[in-house]
Amino acid sequence: MDLGIAGRTALVCGASKGLGYGCAEALVREGVNVVIVARGAEALDAAARKLQAVAAGAAKPFVRQVAADITTAEGRAAAFAAHADYDIVVTNAGGPPPGDFRDWDRNAWIQALDANMLTPVELIKATVDGMAARGFGRIVNITSSSVKAPIDILGLSNGARSGLTGFVAGVARSGLAAKGVTLNNLLPGAFDTDRLKGTMVGASKKTGQDIETIRAAREKSIPAGRFGNAAEFGAICAFLCSVHAAYLTGQNVLADGGAFPGTF
């Protein structure tokens, strides 16, 4: 299927590895120009080289990299200096650490909100009006399955990402869709990433079980019988960015291998 977005330009955050990289690669394969942002310059450089190799075999879109902290005003300025008018924005930031809510002070909460709620809000604010003026725009926020089924040791993430979810629900219905701009959240369940490994380490410390036991039990609890991978996550992201998803906005798209047990 031709997604109809070749030649568009995307900003993909947290794209040096994991799910952010998966989204960037899927977009490049569709001929989308990408500006990738992450804090670690070395990992970002490696990601850019891989994406450039993919681009050489696609419609030759450009790949630019910005080593910056997107959660800061300076980092966002650097991203917009690399390209001014984005057609697609994929927001993504590493989740806050797991733990017990009794141990988190105000600063821990502010950091979680800055990374996982306020930064996406700033990126949305900076781009949607330009998208609307041009008649096309896609915002995809990578959040978490914990928005639908909270995870007790991820309270910082539960709170911050739920705040973003409520914000997006309102903005997506504010008249932007009629101007060709959609906003959706993509909720990953258990994907085989560094973030998942970190969560299992936290669970191991809390329960006393070894990590392999926790991993096996987690995989067994997923109807698909496995963890997801970044490439298939990226494919979902690319579809949400496509011309075919124009009638899909304000939604929370759950990709979890069937793990969530609810009907809705």
C-alpha cells in the first residue's frame, strides 16, 4: 500500500533506538524526509547512518540528525533550526523511572511532566497551525499501554501520560481534522526495548524474582506469546501518518499483542 506521504518531512523524537527509531525507519521507507532527535550523539549518529542506508534504496529522502534534549527550549529550537515546517511530528521521550510513589518528590513529578506531557504539548503548539495552513498534518504521540491499564511501579508515567492523553483528546476535536490535521496516541505494550528491560529490573527488585522468570511470565501473559519489535511498531506509526488515516483522530491506538483484557 502506498501511504501517500513520500516527500513529506517528519520530526521523530527519541529516534536513536527502540520504538522511535522504528518509526523513523518506517517513515524513511515511505520516502519521508526525517529529522531525528535524541540526546546521545553517538547512538544518534549510528541511527542516522542506518537510516541513510535505507533512504538510498527508497525515494532518497533526506535524513538529518539533531543531538539535543527535546524536553528543553534549546533542544526544540535546534530541532526547528534543522527544518522549520514539519508535516509529521512523532513525539517520544524515555519514560520516567519505575518505583514507589512514596519515594518521589515534587522534582521527580515535574521531570516526568516535562518529558512526557509538556514537551509533546509544546511540539504540538509549535506545529499544528502551520500544518492546518498547508492542509496536511499528522501528530503521533508515543505514550504507553499504562494509559489504559496502569502499572503500579510506573506511577510517574501513568500520571504524566494520562495528562497528555486528555489534552490530545480535546485538541484533536478543536477543528484541526477539518483542515487535514490529525492527532493520535500510539500506546505500546511490551516491546523488546531497553525500557522494557529497565521495567523488569524494577519488578525484580520489588518481587525478588530473577529477570528471566519475570520475562517468561510476561511473555506468557501476552496472547501473541511474545514481545513486540520496533519494526512492527513503526509500521503502525507510519500508517497513522498516512493519507489513509485522515478519518482517524483523537484516538488511543493500543499495540500490545492482545494483552489488555478489556472490550473497549
